[in-house]
Amino acid sequence: MNLGTIVEASGAFVVTNIDTLVTLVAFFGQAAGHRGATIRVISGLYLGSGAILLATMLIALLGDELLPAAALPYFGLVPIVLGLRAGFIVWRERRNQPNNALAEPAKRPQGAAIWHVAAVSFSNGGDTIGLYVPIFAVATLNTVTVYTVVFLIGVAIWCAAGKYLTSHPIIVRAFSRWGHIVLPVVLIGVGLSILIQGGAFGHQSH
């Protein structure tokens, strides 16, 4: 196995998945203290990541007719919609609280559903697809295998890092008080970043 290919694949994973780590911290922070929520986050991340790899391989084989490059930035609409939905749920729950409970922090959600995490994970994959497609299109089976294995191992490392960060006392205290607000804000911010960086508004950042 070529060490250079492993290094390249590792670098590609890191540079295209920084925003995924940010959203993972938010998801794990929301999941803290809820039975089964952590497993849902991890399962959802792997489901979305598997869909990214599958889409990348199909586009590399069939060409960009399957998913034109110009469509990738609009993946950002997915986390924006999910963030607005999460924000609406928080607003509705706070509105329905008794008046004497308004001074108390809002009850934290039971953690995100698997499909929720998977959808956000896949929407974050525009950069990955854009970078991996030209590599996969001309790569040997061995190179594609290395990139795939490194990607899946990277997802596991990201899960461990996200879980570790949310076990830090400062972050735990912050999420116990503001977790219901953090996730919608992070999702909307990530979605806007995907749209802007992808040139959805007519300008692509470099």
C-alpha cells in the first residue's frame, strides 16, 4: 500500500470535513445524557458518509450528468432547512412552557434522529465529492480503496474527537445551558458557508 496515497487521502479527508467536525460537536452536545442518542449520531454520520462515497463513485463512473458540479453548492440548503426546523421546535417548546417556567432553561431535545444527522453529513459532502470525483475518475482500484478506507477511518476519528470535545467540562456546561440554540445556529451557519463557498450567489471564495 502506497504511503504517499495514504497521506494524500488523509489530507483530503481533513480539509473537506472540518465543518463536519463542527456539526458533530453540536450533535454530540445535544445528545449528552440521552440514552441511545450517541449511537444515532454515529449511525447517521456513517450513513451520510457512505452516501457521499457512493455518489462520488457513481459520478466518477458515469460523469457529471448524474450530478452536475453546479448543483453541489445547493447541498447547503439541507442544513439550513434542518437548522430552521430545529429552531422552530425550540421556539414552539419555549412558547408552550408555563409562564413560571420561562426563567428555566428549555428542556433539551432527545438528540437528533439518524436521518437528520445523515442528511447534514451528506450535505456537507459537496467539497468531498468535488475533490474526490476527478481523483476517482482516473485512479486505480487500489487508490480508490485507499481513499475509501482512509475516509471511513477518518469518520471514526471524527466521532471520537467530537465525543471527546463534548466531554470537556466547559463545553458540557455550555451545552447544558445553550445546547438547544447552538445546533440550529451551527446548522444554518454551515449551510450558508456551503452556499457561499460553492458560489451559489455568483461568487466563489478561494
